[in-house]
Amino acid sequence: MNSAVSLLRATSYDLSELRAALETLLEPLGGMSAVVKLGDHVLLKPNLLTGARPGKECVTRPEIVYCVAKMVQEAGGKPFLGDSPAFGSAQGVAKASGYLPLIESIELPIVEFKGNRYETVGEEFNHLLLCKEAIEADVVINLPKVKSHMQLTVTMGVKNLFGCVPGKMKAWWHMEAGKDQSRFGTMLVETARTIDPDLTIVDGIIGHEGNGPSGGEPRELGVLGASRDVFALDRSIVDILKVAPATVPTIVASQRLGLCSTIDEIEFPHLHPNDLQIADWRLPDKMMPIDFGAPRVLKSTFKHLYIRFIKEPMTAYR
């Protein structure tokens, strides 16, 4: 059976309009009740990159999280919000991004991904530790933002799940795997495959173009997308942006590993990517090395600290 990707044109974060759009978006996928069952503990994983640029659409909008959390609650689930931001804490970024009034009104807890960790499955990245909360959740709902990215061209659902790698460990993996773009893309894809989100809903009503993931500018895109297949959804979004799939390491890796359908193999119950395409989405002015161009001595020091203080104490959680 082909993967289904539901795409809609949406232009407003007004709660009533957004809720109606989300219900229409999920209807071909069976609705929220097809994903969430009574009593399920449901991780909502937004993009909470940074609180340093509020209003610049660097993070998933709080209205998206609020509406999805309400739908989860109405389906009988127990949602919680979790992330490990690149800068600051999940609580701090959520506060700076205007989350608190909405999520407090529905008593949605925020979990910091800093506690117990699990090691991913597989030999190539067997030192990559994922947060226990993401692995043990009954349901994972992935809520990425559409953004240009100075290291990965664009970032969507697959990259958003890298936020389930806790704390400073993400910086280590930028250095360890970032010396090879293909290896880094493969690591992100294997992370997404291990977490295996039950549903991904992408916030593309207003995206972030240019020198992302945080240094660009807001751009009205007018898109909501959802799928049970995060790889098919990402592949569909790059067509909307008219970005060459071969320039996106996560798309290349998912295709190489046989996880990514072609556009012709994906079912589109609402709109097709061609119906939503824009001609002038702005990519980064220049690309940055994935490993940040860090000097060899810094990489060596970071590796020593990673092994000594991060990896070794976590062996009990494997």
C-alpha cells in the first residue's frame, strides 16, 4: 500500500480555523482516533530550536501544538510536550515563543529531554543515545516547522526528530558525523527510523526561509501537511518548495535506504504538491559545514569529554 500524504492550503493560526483545518487534514488518515487510543501517553515533539528570535518563525507555532494536544485529549490520550533545544531549555524556549498561556490552559506538561537515555538500534550509530521519554511514549506525534537550513538545505520532519537526542550530545554528533554529509544524513534518517513517529504534522503556514534554521526570515507558505510516513511527507514538501531532492541529505539517505517513496508512489487524498508549489522559496545564501568547521583539536577534546562524561555513565540504560 502506498504512503498517504495529506496536504492542505492553510493561511491562518486562528484557533478555530486551524482546528478545522487539522481535522480536515487528518480525516483521510483516519483522524486522531486512528493514532491515539484511550490512555496512551503521547509525545508531542515540536521544533523548539531557540527562543532568541521570537516572531521570526524559527519554531513550531504554539497554536499547532495546542490544537493537536486538544485533539489528543479528546481521543483519550495523555499528551506531553518534549524537546531538547539547541539553545536553552524546552521550558525557556516555549515561554519565549508564547507557548505558556495556551498549553497551561490545557495542563500540557513540558518534559526536558535530559534524563535517562537509550542507545539506538544498529551498528553504525550504536553510540547515539535517544531520550527515554521518546522511546517509551505510546505514541509520538512529530510537529516540525518548514525551514531552510544552512547545513541541510531544508529541514522538516526527519531532522526535527534529532531533538530527541539530549543536550550537548547533538553538538557531538554534528562533529562526529558532520565530516561526511552523507553519513550525517544517514544518521538523521536512522534516528527517525528508530523513533518511528506515529504521525507527523508539518507547520508550513508560515515557514522560515533564507539562512535558517534560525537566521532567516518568515515566509508565508500557506501549507499544512500530515502523514503516518515521515519520509514521504518530507519528500512531498521539497516538491512544494521546488528544491532539488538531491541537495537534501536526509532525502538522499532515505532514498538510498529504501525508505522514501517517489512522488508517483505517494497517495495525495487532498492536494498534490504541484497544487501548492512556490517558485521563489529562498535557500541559504551560503552553506555551512555540518561540523561547524571546528578545528581538529576541538573535535578531539569534545570526543574525549563525550566518552568520559556522557557515553560511559549512560551504559546502564542500554
